[in-house]
Amino acid sequence: MNNLAAVVALGLIAFTCDAAAQGWRPPPPSERCPSKWGAADERGAGNHMTPANVLRAARLIKTGQTFELAHVLGPEMPVNPGRQYELHTKRSTGPFGENKRYSNEELVTSEIGQVGTQFDGFTHQAIDRLLYNCVNMDDVATRSGFTKMGVEKVGTLITRGVLIDVAGLKGVEILPIDYEITVADLEQALQKQGVGLQAGDAVLVYTGWSKHWGVDNKLYTSGCPGIGVAAAQWLIKQDPMLLGSDNWPVEIAPNPDKSLNLPVHNIALTVNGVHLLENLVLDDLAKARAYEFALVLQPLKIKGATGSTVAPTAIR
Amino acid sequence: MNNLAAVVALGLIAFTCDAAAQGWRPPPPSERCPSKWGAADERGAGNHMTPANVLRAARLIKTGQTFELAHVLGPEMPVNPGRQYELHTKRSTGPFGENKRYSNEELVTSEIGQVGTQFDGFTHQAIDRLLYNCVNMDDVATRSGFTKMGVEKVGTLITRGVLIDVAGLKGVEILPIDYEITVADLEQALQKQGVGLQAGDAVLVYTGWSKHWGVDNKLYTSGCPGIGVAAAQWLIKQDPMLLGSDNWPVEIAPNPDKSLNLPVHNIALTVNGVHLLENLVLDDLAKARAYEFALVLQPLKIKGATGSTVAPTAIR
Amino acid sequence: MNNLAAVVALGLIAFTCDAAAQGWRPPPPSERCPSKWGAADERGAGNHMTPANVLRAARLIKTGQTFELAHVLGPEMPVNPGRQYELHTKRSTGPFGENKRYSNEELVTSEIGQVGTQFDGFTHQAIDRLLYNCVNMDDVATRSGFTKMGVEKVGTLITRGVLIDVAGLKGVEILPIDYEITVADLEQALQKQGVGLQAGDAVLVYTGWSKHWGVDNKLYTSGCPGIGVAAAQWLIKQDPMLLGSDNWPVEIAPNPDKSLNLPVHNIALTVNGVHLLENLVLDDLAKARAYEFALVLQPLKIKGATGSTVAPTAIR
Amino acid sequence: MNNLAAVVALGLIAFTCDAAAQGWRPPPPSERCPSKWGAADERGAGNHMTPANVLRAARLIKTGQTFELAHVLGPEMPVNPGRQYELHTKRSTGPFGENKRYSNEELVTSEIGQVGTQFDGFTHQAIDRLLYNCVNMDDVATRSGFTKMGVEKVGTLITRGVLIDVAGLKGVEILPIDYEITVADLEQALQKQGVGLQAGDAVLVYTGWSKHWGVDNKLYTSGCPGIGVAAAQWLIKQDPMLLGSDNWPVEIAPNPDKSLNLPVHNIALTVNGVHLLENLVLDDLAKARAYEFALVLQPLKIKGATGSTVAPTAIR
């Protein structure tokens, strides 16, 4: 079968990539800019979001079954150092009118773009102060947001989603904290699942790491298994709309190459304009062997923000 | 035609309702509780969200065209008195690693459940301190959220959406600030559009009022046209999943009956467990005469919250 | 010497008090209200703040030496559970004018009335929902502060301050975490120091506990040595303006009587209208044997607040 | 009398200064750095705070009368654009213990260093990115404060305070919004009051402008009368510890020289290391003709902050 042959062939290449990946350095601006979407582009792989792509996803809805892919936002959740999440109930002082109406609301103080299950926009990360498409972050940053590539410009994303169950491939509940997922792992898992990748997909990698969420938050944020430089580069070659995982940075952390600091953030967001989707809840999808589905994701339209907490859904 | 006949018949009843509506008072707890969804129910009309309902909606996706129904969250938006929205960019102090990674984020302080385009949960409103299903708000309120009916329990809502273009019916860009939409208006608009309502629908009423958003915020929040008691009661009899509009309270404000204070909030949320969806952007839908579509809505999973800012989408 | 005789006599009484204290229960409203300052009073022992009292304090200023009694407000400080302190620098986007002016500021999110070195007002604590002078807290609480006895009404406090060095009396650097300071301890320390108490004084009790501040915050907030019911009652009989200490609740925590929860808070603030001053830095005062001084304290005028973070000073 | 002669002599010089002031430009770094307090100095005129200076002030306390010089911090107060002040009551969920203790507190979100009656530190203002003593603000700014010259390093300030009643001199309740106080005004007011300035003084200029506070906030912040370049330079030659006024920037705003933007901020804070004290309440002092007093000021010890809201006191 052609697909399998391709997978095997790519696998061989992958090991070469893995070795090469250890020496990864960001390509210079001249090699990474303008992006393949054009010099003025602010959407990156979000450009895959077209009516045709929506139809491609909608056709996968056959039973109407939905899977909630987001964690609850609450005091039990892990937050990265320097971030917070505080909710204060504001109780009413009514009653108003003869209907004796009372009204409640709540004040939230949080890095709301970067807590919980979260979607990373392109202003979140830079290489040497240059964002995606080599926009200098100092030119577009203001006290109250970024004037370019704010997450409010992304809009709803609807696309075919694919789950790659690497934990299942390895026969474990949770991958070890220092496990770097290889290209071969991805290929073998896809082969086992009988699913291939297509341009414009949302690729979600299952590690099992989210089982620590809310149970051992210190462990959860101390590091995690995930894709590294080689696997990220391979995935991005498949031309996805976004990459997601059930860990906090999508990628392995810390990176095995000690000279690199979350390099996949730079490879995906900064070099290639591919969004990241973090802290997903993928257990039910994995359990149900729901490897292919319509993914719907509605980033908040937070003007000038670097990302958005989200509550995405898989539908099949 | 049967449908039209039904509409006309209902119209006659409606005028009776209109007159009666002026004297509306909340039904006593004994008449409104337990709700039709059961005494322990926390979902109300959200119970319409079933795989069958998702399929009903998905079948309406024919071209893949999407409409964004949310306003941008930013300093230009109107916020109700006592609410705030502040975003502060947190710029990085990098670089990290040989990849010279920089990271940006932002702190947001806001009644995030009740700003922008927003979805109302059942802890938002009470009658004489009783929430939906006669839960006493004092029994379930804590400093950091509500222990029952928090918006985190709603989950993604996917359903058939119907736009009722009342501004179009009346031949105006924007309905006058004190215009109470009648049952007859709804019936005539639906008839003109050739669309009927079904159980489980998301019913969105177009008034044109959102044209003032960000242009004249003082005017926008000073009042608005919308449905009143009679139209709300008629709509709720059609058994919808939710009611929405392109104004801030879905309903007319202030209510023509001066003794009542936002009574539709109590009729929908408190008495009937029907969610409200406020501050929608419906102009493009109205312009495109997109009266029937799949509506997708992903409330944030804010634990114990009264609502959620949202970025819903119409797809057809 | 008369004074010594009195001290010894009181000491004997004290041990009786200590035993009795274990069964302390709040006096009923009929016995504690109206307070000795009158039924409408909102100032309690703050009424000691008079020109004569200021002069009494000013006369103690002989060298101009000052002691700073406050901790720095920063991320290293301990905060009680459910409280936070976050500071975000807001950097300018200038330059403005030909003078190329830049301006910086910072956003702080905090329970600013109840963090760091802090002054407790009378709305901070209640017995069975009744505040000082038996004002029902539900009658005066609003979403944005209390309509009575807010800390903005206190004003600058200038009075004679007395340090009681109990750690020094016991010959230890830090009192043990479960040490309840007795009346005899206070009397003996005062006798050793050669200082007596006067009506209107600010009485500051030195335990050494603040040496854990910023060093072992978990230990610092896990409990502390301090005065208990008996010592608090004895001190309040001396008619002070306020009671302070270098621990977080002024009093021993948890109370040795397991049925009581921070009872000195109720004895001082709720029953007697005596302010508390927490998390003081008293080491330099103790080291310098500065037992008598002018104390100056400027609570912020936070409308309707329960207290204020402060930066008090001792001057001699 | 020698003092008067000096005042008159200085007055003549002053008019020259006034004319010259219109062309003011910041002196280059080589002329303004290091400051007269030394190249490593972070305290500026705060170095006047010595025991001898405290005694100088304490000797002015003769009756014990105090004047509160701060506004209440509340929703009625004016805040400059881009700043906020929000207080949310956090009510208890007690009761705790047999004493049925309840506890209340409040969350405040605010640029707490720069709201209400406020004290400006040296990181608040820069000339061409250089702070006081030519420290580059980019070298000392972090996301959570400044590593040098934070307001926590200032400590309590106690000094002789002098009120200069310019409104009284001019025979008006409130100076006109565009009135630039001249050197002659200051000299004549001092002469009329029979009070001279001394090195280390806190000089408070009364304009009457605070009568608009809370009454017409839009007017209050739209501009104000105050000292300009010439008067500021003259005052700083007298070697004060700080300059204050009952308006929002201490100085006239906008500056009559349209090319300059709040130049006195730069002259005082950046060039000379002289603190500013804004939004004072000076009416009672003026009314009581209390022109000389002990001023006590306790800036909060907010680590790395640009300033502090304060509640200063005058005592005589």
C-alpha cells in the first residue's frame, strides 16, 4: 500500500531528522520571512480555514457525538509561574422591580489568554524579538495589546481533527516525563489507527499527561513528554492548521537539547505560523478510538491578545 | 399551508398575551418548580443538546460559509455599570535558550462571564433569591463561584439556529429604542422568511441595535428595543434551547411596565431554564438572509460562574 | 515599689484568668453593645486619637531616630490562603513633548487591606454576623465596601507606643509556634523593661516570629505564638488604642482551645473596638531596647474597606 | 529683615527665569548626572530624612492638632485615563469556631501607586528613557517592578512642611485652570504669611483646585493651575525634600509652552531627584492659616513600584 510505504520511508528519514534536530537553531529572518502565506499575512496556517475546509470537517459528523476537550477553569488547575487565575463572586444587592430580580456576576483576574486549555496566537512567541513573519514585537506591542496579529483576528476554526494516540502505541497510560515523541512514533501510531494526515488538519497528540492535571499540579508543570524538534518539523511538513496535545506546551519540556528552550514554540508559531493548542483533554477521544473528527474551536476575540483560553469540541 | 395557518392562529392568541403581559408577575415557586426537566436538573433547555440535535444542525451545513457572531473584546466596547474590562500586556524579559525565545502574555481583569458577546447561565439571575429550579442562591454561592449550575456544566451547544429579522420586517436599519417586539412581529417575520421554529432551536432576534456598539456606547447601554414579556413567553412555548439578540439584555429595556425590571431575564433563565445570548453581531446574517443555520457556541468552563463571554458562529 | 506590687498582684490574678480563658465565649449582644464609646460610635479605641494624645506621643521624640515597622510588599511575602498580591509594571509608550518624557506605573491586584503589615478595621470581623457595636454586617455590606466603619474613617493614628519583648523575657530568638503568651509574661516583661502601660497606648508584642517572614512562608502562616484570650483581655483592660505583634494574627494560632477560632480577633475588634496591627517588623526596636516611642500609623483611606496595608513608624 | 531682602532679590531673578523657562529643555545627561547625592544614589532629596530633620519637624508640634491631607479612595474619585480603581467586597462564608467568627476582606485592582493622593517615586518618570541619576529604565524594569529606586526604598518621611497659599494671595477660592504660578507669587505669598523656606522642607502649594475633586472629575483632570518651569526651578533651588499641591500633577497642565509635556515632572523627579506629592487636600490647612507644621508621610513599601497612594498628615 502506497501510504504505508510512504510512512515507512518517512520513518527512515525521521531518524536522521531526530539526530539533526539536536543541533537545531532558528533559521535566519531571510530564510523564514516572508512566510509562505505572504509578507503581510497575519493568519499563518489559519488560512486553511475556508468554506471548503469547513465542509471537509462537517462531512465527518455522522452520529452527532461530541467530546469536550477543555479542562474546567478553576482554583484546582495548574498555572504556570507568573500567571494567576482568581474568580470573585459578586453577589447582588437587589431586589429590582416587582419581579424581585437579583443579579450575580463574578470578577476574574487572569492571564486569560494563557490559562487552562489554551490557544496560542502569533504574538505569544518571538525569536530574538521577531514574531511570525519577522514582525518586530517592539513595533506592535502596546500597554493594552498588540496592534498586529492579535488573537481577535483568528476567528472560529473548524477543520478535520486527527488524534495520534502515542500513549496507546506505547501501551502505557501516561508517557514518561522525559519521553520525546519521535517521527517514527507518529507514523506508527497513524498506521495502527489507519488514519492519514491531510493539509489543514488539526493534529492532536495524546500523551496521557493530562491525567496529572488537578491531581499533581507540581508534577504536571514540572515538565512533560511530547514532540520535539524532529517530530514538530515532520508534522509541520504535513501542512496542518494547528498542533495540539494534552500537556502544557504541546512539546517535550525541558527539551533534551539543553541549549534550546521550548523550541517547538518557535518552530510552530514563529517560523511557520502554525497555532498551538495546549492543555487539551483527550482521554475520552483516545478511549473511544475517535481518531478522526470535526474539530471546532472558538478563540475569544480578545483585542491584541497573545492567545485565548478555549473550550474546543470534537464532533463525529 | 398548515404552517402558515398555525402562525396566523398563534398570532391571534399573541395579542391576548400582549395585553396580559403588562401585569406579569413571577409565578410562585410552587408553580415554577420543579422545572419540566426535573427537580435536580441544572441544565434546563441545555438538555436539548443531544447527538440527534447535533445532527439536526450539521445537516444545515451546505456551503461551509461561516458567520462570526461576536464583538471584539476591547476598550472600545460598552460595558454595563459596575463592570470593567482591562487588558495589560505582559512583555517578556527573555531571551531564553539559544533559540532566543521571547514570550508575551496579558493580564485581563474583567467580569469575564458578563462582558462582550455573552452567554447567561442560571446563577446569573434570581427571583426573590431563588435561582432556576428554586435553588436558593445563598445556599450555593461562595466567594469563588456557585456550587451548582456553574457555567462550566453547560458544555458546547450545537443546534439549529434561526434568525428572526424584525428590523427587516419593519423596514428599518435599527428599531427605535423603545420598541417592544410583539408576538405578531415574530410570526410575521418568520412567515416572510419562510422559516418555522422547532423545539431545541437557538432563536436569534435581529433589531439592528448593535450598530450603536462602539459608536455610541452611552446610547447602546441606555436602553434598547427587544422582545418583552409576551414575545418571550410565546418564544419559550416553542421550546427553544436559547434566545439571543443583538442588544445587551435580549429584551426591551427598560420594560414598558415600569413595575418590572428586566422581566425576560427571569422568565427565560429563572422560570424556564432557557439561556440568553446577548450582544450578538447579526448584521451579516441579516444581510445574507441567512435565516437558518447551524449555531455553535462554546461557553468557557469557568467553574461556578454565572455566564461566559463567547465567540459563537453560524455555519451554513 | 507600688508599681511592682501591682504587677505581682496582677500576675496572681492572671493565672486565674488563663484558666478561665479556656472556656471563653463571646458575651451576648446585650452585654457588649452599645460599646463604651456610644451606640452610634464607629471609632472604638480610635477615639483615643486626640490632640492631647498626639502631644503625649510627640514628647517622646528626643533623638529623631525612626524605626520602620513594615515589611516590603512583594512576591516573596506570605499571604493567607485566598488572598493574592500581584504587581504588573506598566511601561510607557512615550516619549511625550520635546522633554521626551516617559511615564511608568504599575497595576496591583490584591486584597490590599489585608496583606503585608496590616491594620484591621472593624468591618473585618464579626460574631454571628454582628460587627463592633452590634452592627449587622449584612445591613452595611455592599459589593463595593461597607457603608459603616470603613477604614477610611480611621485617619492617622499618633500615640505612645510600647514594645513588650516577650521573646527577650524568655531568652529566645523566636517563641515556639504553640506558645501562648500569658498575662504574667506581659507583666514580667514590662517590669524588666521598666515601662508601664497607659490608656491610649499602642501595645506591640514582640515574639520573634517575623524572622520566618520571606524565609519560610509556609511555616510563618501555619500558626504562630502570641497572646491568647487571657492576655488579650488583660491588655484591653489597660485601655489601649491598638494591639500589634510581629505575627500574622496578633494572637496565638491556632488557639489552644480547639473550640475557638482566632478569638482575640473577636475580643479586640468586635467586642471592644480595639484595632489590631499585624505582621509588624519589630526586631530593630527590640534590639535597640526601644520600649517607648511615638507610633505613627497612616491607614489608607480606602472607602468602605475592612483594613489597610500600612507602613507604620516608631520615632524616639 | 534679611529674609525679606533675599526674597525680593530672588524675585527679580525670578522674572528672568520665567521668560527663560519658555524655552526649557532637559539638560543633557552629562550635566544632570551624577546627581548631587552621588552616582549610586537612589534617594535624591529623600536624603534630607535624617534624625536631625525629624527633630526639626517635631519641634513644630505644639498643640497636637492634625490635618488629614488625603482624599478618600473610592469610586467617586477622578482617575487619569488608563488607570482604574475597583474594590470588590469579599464576604465571609463563616461562622468559624464556637465564637461564630466571620471575616470580611476586599479585593482591589488599581494602579495603587498612582491613584488618589499619591507620592511619586523616581521610576515614575524618565527623560528619553533615563530615570533619575541617568539610570536607563530598560535596564531596571521587569514585569513585576523596577530593580532600582522602587518606592519601597523611600521609607517614612518626616519633615517641616510649609503651605504656600497662592489662591489666598490672589484672593480667589480657586485659581483659574490656566494660571501658571510665578516665582513672584511664591515669594509674595511667603512674605504675606511670614514664613521662609528651609532646606529639607516639604513645600505644599495651595491652588484651591481640589474643590473640583469628586464634584466635577472631568474638569479636575482636564487641566489645572500650578507651578511651571520657572517656579519649580526656584523652589528646587531652596533644596526641598518634596513638592506637593492640591492638583493632580503638582504643576500647571497643560504647560503653556506647547512643546513641553509636564516638564516639572522631569525637572523635579528626573533631573533633581525631588519627590512630588499630588492630589493633596489642603483646604483645612489654608483655612486655619497653618503655614508651618510637621509633615508625616508613609509611602507603602511596594517593591519596585513607581509611587504610592498615601494618607499624609500635617501636625502642629
